[in-house]
Amino acid sequence: MRNIFEEIGKTPAEIEAKLNKAFTQLFEGDRENERICFDKGNDMAYIVDIGHNDIRSEGMSYGMTVAALLGKQDLFDKLWKFAKTHMKNTEGDLAGYYSWQVSTADFSMMDPGAAPDGEEYFAAALLYAAKIFKNEQYKRDAVELINDMAHKPQAGDVYTMMDVNAGLVRFSPMKGNDYTDPSYNTVAFYRMYGEASGDAIWNKIADNSVAYLKKACHPVTGLAADYSEFDGTPKKTPWHPESDCFCGDAWRVVWNIGLDAAKLQDKDERADVSEWEVSAVRKILGYLHGRRPYLADMRVDGSAFPREARPATGGLIAMNAASTVALPAGDPLIKPFAEDLWNMEIPTGLWRYYDGLLYMLGLLACSGKFNV
């Protein structure tokens, strides 16, 4: 994968300084207003969703990805040990899956159920780490989780994470959650899982996800909703009344599409898929670029959000920039979105967790660090 920041004129020294500053502030900075990562004893660490005061599998897996791609094995091991110790279900119907929500008070599971984006990024982080640190145990851990995600049989109210009928990732493996979250369709990771495990089912799931995303992304704006039915229809839920709109979760869709396109281009594979993915990224970025200063929340057709919409957030800015790895060099959409990220302040304050982690992932993507 290319180094987008170099393409817009940043020097290697400037890029490394940018990465180091962001990591230092978010992972080692002031406890009250900057950092999201904290130690538990000498051999564990955890990421806190500051605004909700809990520990989430999403954040832990993102933190492991950041640690791996920056070559910080000590931090990676501390985060992974915490996840295995305090988040992994070791018995009962959920055995093998990770609690999506753990208490900061006593590190007990607040909800033992799984959120698939956590498992997906745990597995990807382990595969990246296996290559970067040349450690086969990480790969074995990844493959064990990958096999559970695809094949763990239904037990009680716990279903296989990859829905056996739809061939797509479920919103949750728990009974009743037989729909999906467009941003959970991490197509590039599925291809990695297939390569690591030798299991052809992942190639099929990747193909299913691309076909699904073609339906989930609006034909005019390119935007997807936070949640949708397996046929791509936006889905409203009682606990998230705007889940049929483009908001927090859905910001990540353009990055998932862009990463897969970039990986396929690097390998000169599946031009039929990557061409659609490039067009999807261009449609989303083009739509938002034409509406600057664009908003972070809207209906998928671009019409007004049901409540007051936020200006473009750090997380959305980062994901848009990250997706430019899919676009051909010199594409006019690269520079404005990459510069948005470059010029952005490191997230601080109450809501620094999600914006901060997506900011880090965006910096890593635009610095070519996902080229593992």
C-alpha cells in the first residue's frame, strides 16, 4: 500500500513525528484529558471508552492493531493478555467469543455477549503481529478465533457469528440479531483469514460482503446506514433510533471498502471487485466533498438527520482519509481528504476514545503502515 502522506508532499520525518505525537498523547498522555490506554499491573493494559467509562472489545482490538503496526510488541502483549484474561468467554454457550463490554471498576463482564467488530480486529491484529514480530503463536491464536467466528455451532441462544444462511457477519451472535452492521463487513480481513486458516469459506464471505455492500451503499450518495438487514435495507432499532442513518458506525464503511481495494490492487487480483470498490470510495468522498463543510450525521440519501447533526468529526475525517489508499495516484479527491486528516488536532476530552482510535488508524493507513 502507498504512503498517501508522502504523495501530498510530507517528508518521512514529518510523518514519523506525526505518528509518534499521536501515539504518545493517546496512549501515554495526560490521564484526565488525553490518554485512553491504562496499565493493569505490570503485564496488562486496557483501552477505556472515556465517555461511557467502560472497556470495549472494539477499542481493545483497535489498540492491538495500532500497537502491532507501530511495532510496539510490549504494549501488544499487555493488551492481548488483558483481553484473554478479562474479556474472553471460556465456558458456556459463548465460549471462544469476547465480551464487548467490561467494567473499569473491577474488570468484570458487564455484558458477556460479543460485538463482531471486536473479534474481527482481534484476529486481524494477531495476523499483523505474527508477521511483524515473527511470532507463530499470534497466528495460532488468530486462527483459533477465526475458526470460531465461522464455524462455532449454535448453542442455546448463541449463533455462529457469520450467519449460516446469509453468509454475512451478524450484528451479534446472540439470538434475535439476525441482521448486520455495514461497518462490520471487513472484506480485506476476510481475505486475510482465508489465507491464514486455509478455509475457503472466507473467500465466499468476502464475496458475499461485497455483494451486500453494493446494496447497502446508497446509489446516489454511496452512504450506508449504521445497521441494515442482510439485503442492505437500513434498519432502525429501539435502542439506536438513528441506526437507519449514516452516523457513528457507518463512518468506517468507506475505509473497509478502500482497504480491500488497495490490497487487491497490490496483488493485482479481482479487478472486477476492486473497480467497484474504487468507484464506491469515489462516490462517497465526492458526495461529501461537494457539501463542505459536510456533516457527520445524515440519512443515507443525504437528507437531514432526525436530530441535530454534528459537524464532521475526527473519526469520520480519519476514515475518509484512510479510504484514499484505494484511489489512483493523483486523483483529485486524495489531497483534500488527506490534508483534512493531516491538519486535524489529536482528539482530546470526553469523546476522545472513538475519534482518537479512528484517528490513529487513519494516520497508519495514510502512512502505508497497513502494508504488512
